[in-house]
Amino acid sequence: MTIDVTLGDPRDPGATALLRQSHALMEELFPPEDNFFLDIDQLCVPEISFFVARKDGQVLGTGALADKGSYGEVKSMFVAPDARGKGVGEALLAQLEATARQKGFAALKLETGNVLHAAHRLYQRAGFDLCGPFGDYPEANSSIFMEKAL
């Protein structure tokens, strides 16, 4: 499967649909105080590089890189349910890492949910290790924090 990962617009209908799916899932799985996803408008700022993964023009996944100064934060990683296990997440994460390296970040960091085991495996395969809360994140019962030195 050839997956094209390119800069995209969170307001593009395909991207918006996936982001809404992701938000609904997070709201279903986690209490409101443990949900740290960015809404669509928050993804449309200069500090965010937003990427879309496509195959044959169909949007299969999204991912974003937030510029946090010395490090980049992985945000809005989501793959359509029927495209999971086909390399979409890996392709998105590779693009986020390449972009972080181009921007000169020392590390990539992320927060993810404690029950999102497939995501944990993806991040571990990509070289991420567990870490403590960073930035403005509180110590949340349903959060797992990870980082990768670049």
C-alpha cells in the first residue's frame, strides 16, 4: 500500500471527518478532564504542522506536530478504523519525526490514552520511551507520556 503523507488542512472534509471520529472516541473512552485533544480551529495555527495520509485520494489518517520551542509534540494522530494495521500510522509518525528534525527540535513528545494499546506499540516501535508529564499536562490517571530524543 503506497501511502502519501502531505501537509493538509484540518478543515478539509476528509480530515475533519476523521478528527471528529477521533474526538468522539476520546470522549467515549476518557473523562473530560483527561481529554487533551486539539479542536479543529486549534489545529489551524502557525505553530501546528498538520499532515494527512492518503491512498488513492482517500484520507486514511491525520497527524500534527506542535512547535513547543525546544521540542515537538505529536498531536491528532488518528487512523481510520478500516485502514489500521496497514502502515498509515507509521507513515504519519515518520513524517512528523522528519519535520521535527528539519525544525531542529531536540525531542518529540506525546500524551496518549492508557487504553490505546495499538498506539503504545506504534510509538514504542518508533523508538519512544515512557516519560513523565511535560508542558502544561497534569498527572492524569488515563494518560501515558512518551518521548524520543532526536
